[in-house]
Amino acid sequence: MLVAYALDYNDSQLTCRITLTAVTLEDRTARFTILIDPRKKALFERLCAQEDLTPSQVVRRMIRSYIEQRLGRPWTPGEEDPIVGGGADSRSAPKRRAPRP
């Protein structure tokens, strides 16, 4: 478990409020392999390094953002898998590319 905190400081009243929140860590045991252009990968890695982030951190953030966008609400680790799309949505199932001749 990770503890996140927020600090609010009000200079005019000389008050300080600290909020502690328990955050459940995600289980990071699944591997996700993709094939991309080597130049795109190299640029992505350089851009991540400029923000002092690993490519994995950025990809996890993008995936989480996509999930929350599709759900229309925040997602928290540990909640049951929500049903997205409700059935016959053509975007819900991955499309298979036909083999090359």
C-alpha cells in the first residue's frame, strides 16, 4: 500500500492542512509486448527521459487514462473488472489482421 499526501498551505491565515490517503498499488505482473518502429521507440524513450520517467510509467499512465476515458469515471486498482461497451460494440473485440501472402 502506498500513502499519498496533499499539502495545502494558506499564507494569509498561516494554516497548513495535510491530507493522507491510502492508495492500493496495482499488481504489475502482466507483460504487454508491442512492436513499433525503432525510431519511434528511440524518440519515445528520449522524451520520457526528459521528464525523468520510464517508458513503462508513461505507458501505464496512458493505459489508465484510456480505461478511465472509456469508463467515464476514475478507475481504482482492485475493483472488479467492469463490463465496457455492453455487448455488440465492434471496438470491444480486437481485430485480427489477415496473414500476409
